[in-house]
Amino acid sequence: MDLDNSEPIDFCNYRNFFPFEEFRQDQETTIIGINQCIEKNGNFLLIAPNGTGKTITSLCGVFPLAFKNNLKILYLCRTNTQNTRIIEELNKISNCANFKKGSINLTALSIRGRNEMCLSKILKDKKLKSEDARDLCERLRKNQACNFFLQLLRAQNGSMDSYSIAPQFYGSPIDAEEI
């Protein structure tokens, strides 16, 4: 890849998001189809076997329009493994030569359920169902028994924005497991 910085990168071109040297069979056609479908406010259903590159293909299909229109992307997954996979692919895009040439930071954050993300030892030790975890969390916050929630309240009262509270979440994709 040419890293000459003489001309600006075109973030409306899907190729500048693709972190590999070559496309697998049907990947490029699928990326173009996703992009065209979204441009027309349509829906796109992609069904393909494991290992065909569905994740990277989907991301490369939506990124050009997101950058062009200054949009945010919400990518929902059913399992933690799928969630981690998205962050891995976003890191590949963020680290690819064409993307770095444009000097734009790709920020992403994976979020999981309360049972996976809560730092409270009280909640973690109980291994509760999600509804019970929600109720316990609510009681802990209401009774001011959650130090993490109290720290967040103090930070917010100090007029700190989210970047000031957690700058490590900006500039690159972060998996919930890293938090």
C-alpha cells in the first residue's frame, strides 16, 4: 500500500476501510450491495457460512456512508464472542495503512450486560439473572452503596465530560473485557 501523504484519503470509498490486500470471493460485490442498499434506505440480509468475512464486509459496506453523512453506527450482537469479533475487525480497520493515512481515529466501545460489565463485587459474586441483577444494582445505587456509581456522580457534578472521565475510550476500538 502506498503511504504517500501527498493526497488526502477518500473516506467515501469502501476500499479505504478494507484492511486486507485482496477481497475473498463475493466480498467486494457484497460491500457494494450493502452500500447501495443503505444509500436507498433499504434493508440488506447477508447469510453466509463462517469464515467468509461477513463482519468486515458489513463494516466496509456501511462506513463510507457513515463518514460521508457524519453518522454513528450501532452494531448489535447476540453473544459476547460476536461482540469481541466486531472489536477485532474494527482494530484491523483502524490499523490498516489506508485508514491511518487519513489520520482519523476510529472510536468504538463494546457494551455488554450488567452482569458482564458491573465492577461491583457484590453483584459479580452473586451470579444473578439479568432481572435480579438490575434490581440489586438499583438498590445499591439508591442506598448509595455502590462506590463506582458514587464516583461517576462526583465526576459528573464536577462538569466533566465523558472524555475527561475516561479518555482511554477515545481514539481506538475497546472491548468490554478490557474495561
